[in-house]
Amino acid sequence: MIINEPSDFTAARRRMESVASQSLKCPIAVPCLSTLLVKRSLVVANTYNPNAVSPDKMELLKTSVVDNGFCFPIVTIWDAESDQFVIIDGFHRFLITGPDWLDMPFVPIVCLEHSIAKRMAATIQFNKARGVHQVDLDADVVRALLQQGLSETDVAEKLGMDLDSVHRYKQLTGIAELFKGVQYSAAWEMTDAVDQ
């Protein structure tokens, strides 16, 4: 299905059916069976993806898309406020479609219905599952998920890290309010520095 404008997506979403494949443990969603071809200008990057690709890998990605086609759609969510698709996974595939590389007017996407916390966690899950991830930016994602109301345990589980790592990332962000009301920080008290 081709999406030229937001109203096309609204109409398409009403007709799309979720597809799931049964596993031995639970149903598994198969959103790639609902791939849309979307006008590139309707797709935007997220503001939190801690993933980078070197220029030589971008060249390889371009070659792969030219040789093999677009085998993996860009994973997005629909942002009704901006009438745009926000990328969860596939930012570099999106870059390759741009005017500096392949100059594609339309890009293949799948659109998940995720909350902000779930989409941020999904970005990290996709990156880590591929083994490509910039660890030093995890702290910002941990902070954002905690600010979205997830517990430390939830963050650790969603991002595939232990609680010690969550605590370290909280410290790295330098945001004292993340530690307010936490049992293990009861001995600490934040005060303003006094000039001497």
C-alpha cells in the first residue's frame, strides 16, 4: 500500500489486520506483513537513538539495498501530533534512501503502536540484538525511560541490562531527581554548594 499523505495512512490503518504467528510459548506479531510504502517526507528520525554507523558500513548498506532490495522495512510509530512516522529502528536504512545516496521518494516501513517508553526500549532492543550499539548514550535512554514512569527493574529488563548498570547510567546522567525516594539513596542528601 502506498502512503502519500497522512489521510492515506488513517484509511489504511482501519483496513490493516494484525498478523501473528504462533510459537510454542506465545503469539508473535509479524508486522513486516503489513509493510507500507510511504512518502519519505512523512518519515522522521527519533531523538534518542544511540546508534552510529561508519561511512564504510553506509557504503556497504547502499550496496546491499541495490543488490538485494529493501529486505528490512524501517520500523516506525505514527505520531498523530506531527502527522509523521517516527523511526524506531532503521535510521541508517532511512538515510540510505535520501538524496545523497539512493534518492528514493518512497520508503518501506512498518508501523507499530507503541507508547514512548515502549518505542525507546524497542530501539535499544533492536540495536543490541544486532550487536551494534553505542553504550555511552544508554544513560540518556535509561533516564528517559525512568522519567516515563518505568521502574528500574522494568528498565533493566527491557534494555537487557542488570540493575547495577541502570544505577551507573543514572549516575552518569547527573540528574539527582532520578535518585529521590529510592531506598538505597536514603543516606544521601543533596545540598547546594557553598562558595568558600
